[in-house]
Amino acid sequence: MAHARSARRSRFRPDLPLVLMIVMVVLLWVAGGASRADTMGQVVVRAGCWAILIAAMLGGPRPSLDGARPVLFLLIATIALPLIQLIPLPPAWWQALPGREILLIPGEPVPWRPWTMTPGATRNALASLVVPATMLLVLAQGNARLRDWLPTILLAMIGAAVLLGLLQFTGARFNNPFLNDTPGQVSGIFANRNHFGLLIAMGCLIAPVWAFMDRDALRWRGPLAAGLVVLFVLTILATGSRAGMLLGGLALILALALVGRRLRRRLSHAPRWVFPALIVAGVIVIGGFIGLSFAADRADAINRLITLETGEDMRSRALPTVLAMIGTYMPFGSGFGGFDPVFRIHEPFELLKFTYFNQAHNDFLGIALDGGIPAIAVLVAAILWWLVATIGVWRARSDDDVIRGRLGSALIALVLIASITDYPARTPTVMAITVIAAFWLAQARSARTQAALPA
């Protein structure tokens, strides 16, 4: 009977939220890997999200935000920040904002102007938030069937992206017309190989959890997930992403923490030495493949790590300028989405080159520069919620909802760490996955809280 119930749960019977989720994931796979406003992918993804949003509102079931209200509130606050920055201010108020004097034209009257220094860029930043809003609505409309299939859908998306990355690694010329990717770079479905490395690291977390959410994990899901993890690790090395290599290593540690207890339970009838032997064997296999990849000169990430020179890294060279800019525009910020033109105002002569510095390459600093103290307050609130929810879900007794919550917590941790040196959450794909992770974490924490209440 248990096998029959498991088979009924696993059978694919699509409903509208599940279909919309699959459509959205495919849309993100095709065109959701860029953060620049002028890429064709932004038009495709946002138009597709509006279509999904309308279809969900007209034909979908009533959304249920049980336990996920913190995610909704944080999203509303995030939308409010650029919206407020676009409200025109009286001339006296606008001139009182720090750093605005450079935009004044001598002898010309000062018109009403918005808070942001770059209204067009801030409107683009606001428009980009249709992606997380659509994802949250589809998740809220979903039922148990969507919850069961979502890890499989995400794993399939990441696996397909890895196959595309391996195709690029062979030297095949693939130019995605929707992205501003660099020819010859192994970046998969992204314009940035570090963002691709983050996605693959997420796959290293999702694959083991996906395997152990099935009662017959050790029969076929377990070996398949193990093979996928090895493939993911090797692909990270092929990308040449140093950050991806760090995130991949961290993901492997977190993955063991996520499924270690369940693996022990499945091996409860085996001798005690089997579990540590499996861990050692896994380390040897992955380490052996990494060694072979490095010996064959295929581990670009390790090669770039060895040859790294801090003086040549534009991120470290630009850091003092970025910090000075934050001080200049505090406490209100310069405006969301406008880092590039604002940086050009302050860019010192010694940093001038033929390419441009598009972001702060530290999204915490970037958020502080863009939105000032209000944005910092929202960011701190989000991180504090994540910390409290993470502590609660990791202390809870494990079930499928809890392990999904722990997975969501770990995925958000990877995004936060990646944001120290990059800006992954500005891409539609990572935005959407972050909402999924937060939704899982919020639902698991809510279920744990309700279970603790007296009947």
C-alpha cells in the first residue's frame, strides 16, 4: 500500500500552477541569465512573466500564503523602494539630497525631480521585480503536487544548463541572442560565469535532497544524484569561476548536512562502517576527478585561482571609490539600477580602461549605494528573518517540508555568499530561485510552529 501511495504521488498530473511553473522555468532557462537592462532577454522574460501573472490571476486557484507572509512583506518592501525613488520631489527637497549638485545647470531653473539620480535605470529596476512577484504568486497557488515536483523541475533546469555549459567547453560556438555573454566563456545560460557557478552549486544541494525525498532513494535516485553532483563539480571547474569553486565546495558540505541523517537511517541495517566508507569514497571520487581535470589542464577555475594577482583585480581596485560613493550619497542613496552612470561621475583617472565597471561586485555595498538607509533596513530585516527561520528549521524534526525548508535556507546562504563578490540576485533566474528558497523556508518554519502549538 505504501508503494502504491508513493506511485500515485509521483505520477505527473499537471494542473495550471504546475504548468505555469514549468513554463516560467523554461522561460528563465532560455532568457533569464542577464542583469543588463539592454539585453533582449529582459524583454522576453518580463513579457512572459506578465503573461503568466495574468493567466494565474484569471485561471488559477486562490493563492494561499500560509506561513509565507514574511516573503510577501519583504517583496512588497523591495518593490516600494524603487517606487518611492521615482516620486518627483520639489526643487528645494531634491537639492537637499546629497550628491545632486553635480546635476544642476548654472542659470537654469530647477524642476521637480525624483529621488533617484537615474530615473530610467530605476524604472528598469522596478520593472524587473515582476519576476519574483510572478514566482511568488504561482507558488502560493500551488498544491502538494507542485511542491513534490518543484525540486525535480529545478534539477532538470540546472542539468540542462550544465549540458549547455559542457557544449561550450568543447569549443562549440553558441551565442545566446538573449544574453550579453562572452564568446568562448563557459557560462551556460548566464552572461556571467560566476552566476553560472552559483547555479551549479545550487544543483549540488538540490540533487541529494531530491534523491532522499523518495523512499527508494538508494535504488536509482541516489546513484543518479551522486553522478549529477560529480558532473556539476567538474563543470564548475570548467567554468573558470573562482567564486563558483568556493560555492561548490560549500554546497557539498551543506548537502552532507542536509541528507546525512536520512542516509544513516536508510543504512541503519548495514554495518556501521558503511556510512563513513561512503563519505570517504565520495571524497576520493570527487577529488580524483578534480585531480584528473587539473592534470589534463581542464580545471580553469583552479588555474585562475593560482594565477590571481590582487593588483589586477578591478573589484579590489575600485573598492575605495565605491565606499567613497556610499558615503557621498548617504543616507538616501543614488537610485536603484544606476551604478554604471553614477560610477562614471566618480571614476578616478587610474581606473579608466576600454571596458566599463558595471556593478559594485559586492551587492551589499551596491544596495547601500543604490538605496541608502531604507534599503539597508530592508536588507537587514530579510537577513534577520532568514537567520531566525534557519535556526528554527534546522532544530526541527526532519520531514519532507522541513528538509525543503533547510534546502531553501542553504540556497539563500549560497546567494548571500555569492553576493559578497558579485551581483547574482540581479538576474531573473537567481531572483526566481531565491523566492522559491524563501518560500520553502517560510512554509517549513510555519509548519513547525503550528505543530508545536497545543491541540
